[in-house]
Amino acid sequence: MAELGLSEHHQNEVINYMRFARFKRGLCLKTVDSCFQDLKDSRFVEETFTVDEVTDMLDGLRTVVHSEVESELINTTYTNVLLLRQLFSQAEKWYLKLQTDVSELENRELLEQVAEFEKSEFTSSNKKPSADLIKPKLAPLHEGGSELLNKTVACLQEENEKLKTRLKTIETQATAALDEKSKLEKSLKDLQMIQGDQKDIAELENKVAALKCQFEKTLNDSTANQKFLEDNLATTKHDLLKVQNQLSTAEKELEKKFQQTAAYRNMKEILTKKNEQIKDLRKKLSKYEPED
């Protein structure tokens, strides 16, 4: 670190820019000097002048000098903008955001420090520019770290797309399971009309409502994964088996009640058909069982 508080490389870049600025400043001063010299060569041909003549010559000189200085100041502004553009372009390749403090540009202490730095760098005897000072421009960052960073971003984007696809698949499976649950609910309501056991049906409805809440929560939860869906399906199978056991018990009770009645045969046929429906439901549910 040196006088300006920068690394050696960056300080060399500053010296390179100051050399360019000194060259432009010298050209501007030479232009102003030539304006005065042209006035002396073209107008100072007589020994005496009137006030009006002197005023006219000074006004003309002021116009010429004003135009030259204004043009140089504008060009200096544009040059500084191009220099900032190079720095910001390099920073953006690394996804950085640089900030500037314009108020520091009028800090007298810092300006005097820069003046001392310029004096020490350009007025020392036998001062030779180092190899780093003759670089014509900033080196572009198309390779190396920038390329690695771009690859990392592309990899993350690809992984994000995969996660989105997986989440969409899980949501589709959950929706299908919810539709099948609705069909099971309808079938159980049909069994309610035949069984006549209001207590068992009420318990079954509560279980179905609980399952519905679980499925809706699965659909709304963006962090749900495949294991959570499999657990719910296993729970659904377990609950269905319990319902089947309850229905089997109810069938046995009904069979005892109706064994001595004339309607026993008709009821037996109805229960047989319903048992076949339950088998169909078990086949449908087996489609959602996780594969080993």
C-alpha cells in the first residue's frame, strides 16, 4: 500500500490515468497559449489602440478561450464517464455493485494528497514508468472466475427447475389421491344407507374429514415431499382396513339379526354385492401404494 492507500496494481492504474490527464491538460494549455499568440500576431500591429479597439480584442479573445476551455472540460467529463464505465462493467461481471461518494471529490485534504502524489510521481528525477503503467486498457474478465461463476449460476438454475418439476409431480399425485378419496367418501355414504349404523358412519365421516384436511394441507404446503405423501397414503390404507373391519363386524351383527327373518336371503345378497364393491375399492387403493 502506498500514498493513495491502494494496492500496487491499482496505484499503477491511477498513475497511468494521471499521465493521460497531464497530457490532455498540456494540450489544453498550449491551445490557450496559441489563442493569445494569434491575437498578438494578428492585431498587435500598431503601437497605440483606442479603448474600443482593446475592448473588441479582449472580447474576441474571451470568446475563443471560453470555447476552447468549455470544449476541454466537456471532453474531460466524458472521458471520466468512460473510465467509470470500464470499472462498473468489470464489477458487474462479478455481480458486484459499486458506489461513489461525489462529496469526496471536493475534499481539499484528499485533493492536496493527490497533488502531492502527482508531484512525487512526475517531478522526480530519472523517474521511469514501470511495465504496469503502459497498459492501454483494463483487461476484460471473460474467462476464469467469471466463467466459473456463470457455470455455477446455470447449475443452480437447472437444479431449481428440477425441484419445480418434482414439486409439480407431487402436487399432481396429491390431487389424484384427493379425487380418489372423494370417490371413497361417496362409496362409504352409500354403505351408510344400507348398514343403518349411524354411529359407525359418524366416526367414518370424521375420519374422512380429517383425511381431507391432511390432503388440503399437503397441497398448500410447498415444502411437502414424496415421503409425506406416502405416509398419508399408508394412513389412508390403515384407516380403510379399520373401516372394513368395522363393516365386517356390522355385517356379522346384521347376519345374526336377520338369520331368523324372511328377508335374510335378500339382505345376504345385498351384502355380497357390497363386499364386491369393497374389493374394487381395495384394488383402486393398491395403485397408490409405494413401490418397493
